[in-house]
Amino acid sequence: MTGSVQSAMALPAAGIPTLHATGIQQAAWLLLALPLAGAAILLLGGKRTNSWGHLVGVAMPVLSFIYGAMAFGQMLSYPAAERSREIVVYQFINVDRFQVPLGLQLDQLSICFVLLITGVGSLIHIFAVGYMSHDPERRRFFGYMNLFLAAMLLLVLGSNYLALYAGWEGVGLASYLLIGFWQYRPAAAVAAKKAFIANRVGDVGLSLGIMLMFAQFGTVTFTGVFSAVPSASHGVVTAIGLLLLLGACGKSAQVPLQSWLLDAMEGPTPVSALIHAATMVTAGVYLIVRSAPIFNLSADARIAVAIVGAVTLLFGAIIGCAKDDIKKALAGSTMSQIGYMMLAAGLGPAGYVFAIAHLLAHGFFKAGLFLGAGSVKHEMNEEVDMRRFGGLARVMPITWVTFGIGYLAIIGVPPFSGFFTKDPIIDAAFAKGGTSGALLGTAALIGAGITAFYMTRVMIMTFSGERRWEEGAHPHEAPPVMTSPMIVLAIGSAAAGGFLILANRLLNFLGPVTGVPPTLHGIWTKSGVGALILLVAGVALAWVMYGRREVPVTAPVGSPVTVAARKDLYGDAINEGLLMRPGQWLTRLSVFFDNRGIDGLVNTLAAATGGSSGRLRRVQSGFVRSYALSMLVGAVLLVGALLLVRL
Amino acid sequence: MVSPAHFIALSVILFVIGTVGVLVRRNAIVVFMSVELMLNAANLAFVTFARMHNALDGQVIAFFVMVVAAAEVVVGLAILTSIFRARRSASVDDANLMKY
Amino acid sequence: MSQHMILAGPAAETTRLVIFWVLAILAVAAATGMILARKAVHCAMMLAVVMLSLSVLYLMLGAPFLAFVQIIVYTGAVLMLFLFVLMIVGISAADSIIETIRGQRLWAAIGSIALLVLLVLVIGHAAIGPAPASGAKFGDNNVNALAALIFTKYVFPFELTSALLITAALGAMVLAHRERTGPKPTQRELAERRVASGRPAPLPGPGTYGQHNAVDMPALLPDGTQSSLSVSPVLTGPPPDTGDYPQGLPAESSESIPASSAQSGSATQEAGEQW
């Protein structure tokens, strides 16, 4: 196969050489230690920390962000080729041929994620102080959130696949704990289990991939694996790529492991904002971009990633159109946007940077959207049905404005973020060429149109139109502790995309790590214009359907597509039929076999023994004469046997 | 010409008759007497063997058998008497407490 | 004496042949009769016949000492002991013919026929030649030779056997002993009981005023009827309606047989007696 696509300033397949950290960056372990300490204090301290626990919970991400900013500043002072630094906290596994250090790698890719996680995370923590103020378990909530931060930072900072996996599992655990935070609600408990199990299926893929790496290359560190990959066979590289893709599907809720994301909205809204919008679900994209040297060598794995991304972006968009629950509609949107990122990542070096750019921008605007939804929900007595909203713009102006800016960003209106980050992806898909490129690009375009439609629907149903409120709802604006993070995020939603894409800033920054596209297009391309046209069409359609007509309070039956979309495009039904029922039959078969077969065997032996002894004991008649008779018969037999031998 | 084989044959027949008596009769004393018959048959065989091998050891053994048989009869009949006193029955079939 | 009577000369051969066959048939017939007889006393008598014929056979085989020991000890002592116990147990205890254990007779027949066949096969295969010439130890010197053998080669079993005999005698005494359950009735008490029983005079002996005074001849009462009290019920058997087994110790047996049960037997005298 032809070699990887390289550009003049791109990296060798082994990645840029990693140097040891100096100066401030030497304390990179603080990034992990601070949130971990916060979690430990809050969870182990118990009810004693209830009164001041939330302050500790907020302080830790803020301190981590401050440190991350300092480390970033130090990184900028280095020349481009020397920006990848590593520190080794300690040697985790020190067996003869299996060496795994607990190392943290600070390079351009990981610092982007660190800033996103700690920055957006701090804002969401501040929001949660207000959102969870009425909840008596607020301290435990912050404990779990800090735990999540620590695990997520380990995931993005790890210098080897095993550390990444440790962080991977940690965020899965934190997600389970946080989705099921209100344990007394059965729906929440079930949703937490569902999320964990779906993640587990993906984790199998990731762990098998790591095992395959070790079996083939003898190492799991990034530098080791990336330098050994070029010498591996095509089949092995493709297999590793596909296994990593499976892991990414689980964590990022891509088809076929997407069923858990919508149910995960049972958790508190800050959880949905942080974990299921900005950070955890993007871990899959991080994995694929980090493993670029592997994917660069296998076109089959790349096309699989791209197809998964394209299918999911349409899938999520269709689901988002029919959901009346505002959080579930936003969750469908998240699924769809991550599909865009995966599609970009599947295009190879032509799309890695754009995937990360869209990821960073998405972190801002999706978190902002979720926080807005949380604010609305908080004010409307925990109501989430959009058919019960309406006309909230007047009552909650700040929420309306911040939500509106996030809305404009996500649908791709220039000059907001989405326009700058989504169009290069569509463009790069078309630039791939051939039928695959055309199909992928078309799917992305259509997805953009549907995105405009459903987001406008959400906007209209929630904020404009008639007031369809429940009895006893008195919404007013949220307290400042909740609105300030929303304002900051709105600024980010507006500006982040332009900041990253214009002047090729992110491209120049990340290029040494991910590689750059072979050709760079400008802002206004054919596909960009097409996307804008579809955008207008989508907005107009939504305005006609929801803005002009009255929104019914009870959901109408709708077309077959609507019915299917309400049922998550039968994702749950497929999982049940394909996996759950056969599993149950297998269990029943095993139980049957155990009861009848094995128990039957044992019981038959026992019964046979009992039965035969019951019959044999009748020989003991008690009569001396019958005993004498048996003696005689025995003696005759003995003498006969003796004679037979001797004669 | 009476060879020792005849005596052995007679001994065998008497022995088998005694066996049948032990198995078939129910009166304890008659069973005892059948056992005595078997012992006598064995004695006859021993004496015949003594004659065959031209050694008196067989006769000594027969003598000891007689002595021991006498002692055995004494004790056996004493047991029988005490059983009879307790149960008023001399049938061997009545002593079947070892039944399952 | 025994030597030239039995063992000498060709004429002795025919004699021996005749004696052997007669005795053999007699012994087998008596043995068969023994196991088939219904009354126990008949069985004892048959056994006596077997033992006596065996004793003559011992004489033929050159074991004169054993022949006489067989008559004196075996037939005279052991068999008589059997008869004594029969008296105690009750000679009227006749076995019923019906076999109660299923398949007992069948399997007994099969087993014994098999045993017979096997043993006959053994004899047939064993090389039993004619008897060698016998020396004096089978004739005149038999007792001396036997004594020499017993007291030298077999002295240890001899000692053990004597210990066995002592043990047997002691055992029999212990087993047959009956503990007194109440105080020994004094002479006065016995006399009071006798007077209170309504029959202070002793029982009439058998045959009194009868035609004979055999043991089983009942005495005659003044009015000419027979006194059932005068004959031991051991000899008359049980009354017709009591079934196969006697109803306890016959009261009169304590008087006609001087056994150790005399004392306790008299204690049951007053139970169910009639004139």
C-alpha cells in the first residue's frame, strides 16, 4: 500500500521525539493529584465536609486549570520540535520484557485537551454549585466530579496505552456513578448500568487492541508502538485499528454502541454537560487522533472510522429531530457532532486537525447549550418536556441569549464557531475523492441541514411562542452563580472556532503531532456554500413547522420516521433482539442443563444407591436358615472355583 | 474289596444329608443333631485317611473332634435351654430380630 | 483279636464287604430318617443308629479305641444329653411340614446336590488306592500308639482341649443357672402353700391301682376314672387345643425329673391345676 500522507513539516511515523520535562512542567502530576485529592477529601471525609465540600470541589479544577495554563505558556516558549515533554511519575510495571511506566506526556495534543477539560470543567463546577444547591448530596456529587476530572486527565496525559486505559476505565466508572447519582430513581440506576455495559463492550475492543500491540511489538508506550508499527504486517495494523475503533465507539457513543447516551441524560445536567458533551464522549476521538501513526498505515481502518462517523452523524441528527425532552434532543445532537469528529479523524492527516478543532469548539457550545437547558429545567421545576416550555425568552433573558449564541454556533452560522470548524470537515470529506469521498461529503452536508432543523426546533419550542407552562411554574432568571459560567461559555462558543481556524493557528500548533492536510482550502468553498444553503433551508422548515403553527402540548402521532426516531431508531430493540434475548436463552439453557443434566446425574447416582440398597437389604431376612443357605451356596461356589483351577 | 474310596463316599453322603437337615428343619435341637451328623461324617473321613496314609494322626484328630463336639453340644444346649425359658419356643425361625 | 477277626484272610474280604454294605445302607437310611422324622425323639433315635453303625465302621478301619469312645462318649453321653434337653423343651414340639421361607427347600436341594456332585468329583479325581498293609498300631497296639502320639506330638492341643472342656462345663452352668427373683421360700412357707392350694397330699404315682405301673399308665381314682395328674404331661403331650408349643413348664415335670428347676418349679404349682 502507499505510504502515509506526509507534508513538508509533518512528523515521522514515530511521532516527534519526546524530551524530559523541565521547569514548571515537571510538576505535571499536579494535574492528576489536585482533582484526586479533592475527590479523596470529599468522598472519604463524609458528611463532615458537607458545608464546605463544594468549595473544595470547585477549587481543584480551577487550580488545575491555572497550572495547565502555566504549562501551556511554557510550552509555547519552546520551538515546535521540542514541545513534546514527558515526565515519569514512577515505574508502574517493571517485569523483564514488559515495562510500563506511569508517565505523563505533555505535548500539543494533550495540552489542548487539558485546557478544555480543566477550563470548561471549572465553569461547569461553578454552575453546579448553584444547580445542586438544593440537593443534600451535593458534596458527594463534587467528589465524583473531581474523580472524573482526575481520570479524564490521566486518559489524555498518559504516555502509554495502559495509562490511557486506566483513565478510560476511570471515566467509565465516574460516568456510572454520576448518571446514577440519584440512586433512588430506578430509571437513573438502569441508565447507569446501561451506560457502563455499553462502555464495557467497547472496552473489550480497546483492551484487545492493547494486548495485540503488546503481543506484536512487546511494548505499549506511544513512542515504542509508533516506532514499531511500520514494520508490522498490514493485517495486524488493520486489526489494531479496528479494535481501537471499537473502543472509541463505546466511549463516544457511536453506532453500534450508541444506545446509552440518550439514557444517560437521567443524570444531573452538569454531568450531561461535562461528561456527555464536552469531555468523556470525546475520548474516543482523542484515542484515534493519538493513534494516528497506526491509522495512517491502514486505509481499511481509516475508512471504517469514517463510515462509522458518517452513519452516526445522520443517526444522531434524525433522533434529535423527534425528541421532546430537551436534554435528549441535545444528546442526539452530541452524538451527531461526534460523528463529524470521527468522520474527520477517519480522513487521515487531512482531517485530524479539523477533528480536534471541532472537538474544542463543540466543547464550548455544547456545554453552553446543556447549561442553558439545565438552567431552564431548574427554573421549570425539573420539567424537561419542551412541549411544556414556550415563551421563556422574556422571562430568562440571559439564558436565552447564551443559549442562542450556542445555537448559532452549532448550526454553523458565520462568524460563530461551528461555521469555521464544521465546513473544513465537509470540505475534507469531498476532497478525499472517489465515491467514498462523495458519499461521506454528502452525508455530512445533509447532516448539517438536519442539525439546523432540529436545533431551530429546540430553540423555538423552548424560548418563543406561547407559554405552555404547567400549573405552578414561575420561572425567572437563574442566579448569577449559574449564569456566569453560561456567559463565559457563550463567549467561547462565539469566538473559539474562528480563533482556532483563522490564520491556521491550530493547524500550525498541532501539525507536528497529527500531521497536516496535503492541501489547504480557504474559508469559502463550494461545500461551504452548499452547507449554508442547507442551513437556511433547515431553519426555514423548522420555523414553518413550529414557529408559525401552534405547538401541541401532547405529542402528535407523527410519520413513521418520527415514530422510529422517538424510539431511538430502534437501537434498543436491536440490542435486545441481537444480544439480550440470546443471552437469556443461553442462560436458561445452562440452567436447564445444570438442573437436569448435572444435577440429574448426581441425583440419579444418589437415587440409584438408595434404591439398590433398599432392595439389597431385603436379603437380611433375619432367618438363620437362610443365612446358612447362603453360606452353603458360597462354599459350593468356592469349592467349585478351586476345583476348576486345579483340574 | 472295600477300598477307602467307599468310606470316603459314605462320609460324603452323610455330610450332605446333614447339610440338608441343617437347612430344612426348624426345631433347634434337630438342627443341632444334623450338625452332629456332619461332624460324625467328617470323623469317618479322618479315620479313613489315617488308614490310607498308614499314620495315626487322623485318628488323633478324630478324637479331638469328638471332644470338642461334646463341649460344643454342652454349651449349645445350655444356650438353647435359656432361650427356651425366655421365649417358650424352640424354633430357629423365631430368632429373627436381625431382620432388615 | 480284632486283627484276625476282621482283617485276616480272603474270607475276611467277603465278610468285610457284607458288613460294610449293610452298615452303609443302614447309616444312610437312618440319616435320611433323621432329617425327615417329625418328632424330635425319633430324630435322636435315628442319630443313635447312625453313630452305632459308624462305630463298627471304625472297628473295620482299624481304630478300636475310637470305636469304643464313639459308643461311650458320643452315643452314650452326648446323645443322651440331647434327649435330656428334649425332655425340658418338650417332646411334643413337632415341626410342621409347611416351609415358611420362600425358596428355602428348592435352594437347599440345589445347593446340597451341587455339593454332592462337587465332592464326588473330588473323590473321583483323587487317586485313592487300596489301603496299605496295616501294622500293629491299627490293631492290638492302637491305644499305646495313640497315647504316644497324643502326649508327644499333640500335647499342646490336648492341653487346650482340656481347658476347653472346663470352660464348657462352667459355661453350661452359668447359662443354665436361674437367679432367684424372690427370697427362698422357707419350709414353713412351702407347707402353707401346699395346704392353701387345696391339695395337701402328694400326687398319685402312675399306675396306682391300674393294671400296670408303667410310667405312662394313669392311676385310677376311687370312682374308677383315670387321674390325669398321675402321668407326667411330658409323656402325654399337650392337650389337643394348645397348638404346637407347650404352654409353659409342665407343672409336674418339676416333680418327676429331679432338675435344678425344682425350687422354682414348685412356685408355679398352683397355676391352673385341676383335680
